[in-house]
Amino acid sequence: MNLAPFHLAIPVNDLPANRDFYTNILELEEGRSSDHWVDYNFFGHQLVIHLDENHTGPVTANHVDGKSVPVPHYGIVLEWTHFDEFAKRIAEKGIEFIIEPYLRFAGQVGEQKTMFFKDPSGNALEFKSFKDMNQLFAK
């Protein structure tokens, strides 16, 4: 599968705090910027944070696998071998998880690890990893 990079623009209510989060916590490479937005290399994709001082983050959740999953959310699918290292690094930086890293569907089709946390503006992020990337869209 040859994926094209996606472009995602999200609102943030505090540009300096979110710039610090995406640059120093997630360790993303910063691209172009202005006094109202910042581009990031989000694992090979283009993420742009745009200032919206009225933004409050997700307002709803769906129950999935016995957990309250924030909606909307976004993230990336990490390599299986990198998930635990990434989760540990995030925890060591003091980020509070909405949903702690855990294994879903153990031994089943779609076996995956997942975790959720928020940026300083309340945007929910999900990072996950599939044991077999060929099962990303399996039913």
C-alpha cells in the first residue's frame, strides 16, 4: 500500500502552549508558521494547528471496548515495535492519558494496542498499533 500524505488542520485555543506540546512532547518537526498557525510533520503527514481562542475540544464520547472514546479524535498507526516506547516517552513527559495504553482483541483479527490523550486545547489524540498491519481494515 502506497499512502499519500494527508493534511489535517485543527483548532487550538493557545498557540504557544500547543506549539510547545507538538514540538517538545510529541517531538514533531515544525514547518512553516505565522502568528495564527503552525505546520508540523506528523509522521510524514501535514498537521496544522490554527488559533481559535474559543475552541474547547471534544464534547462527546462513544463507548468502545468498555471505554469512553472521545469524539472527534485523530492520530497515527505506529509500528508494533514502537508503540510501547512511544507510550513510555509520553508518560515520562507527564501527559495524562484519557485511556491508558492497552491491548485490544488479543489473539483475534485486528489485534492492536491503543492509547488516548489530549493536547493543551483539549483535542483528543489516539495512537495505535496493529500486530499485523495487513489487518488494519479487516472485518
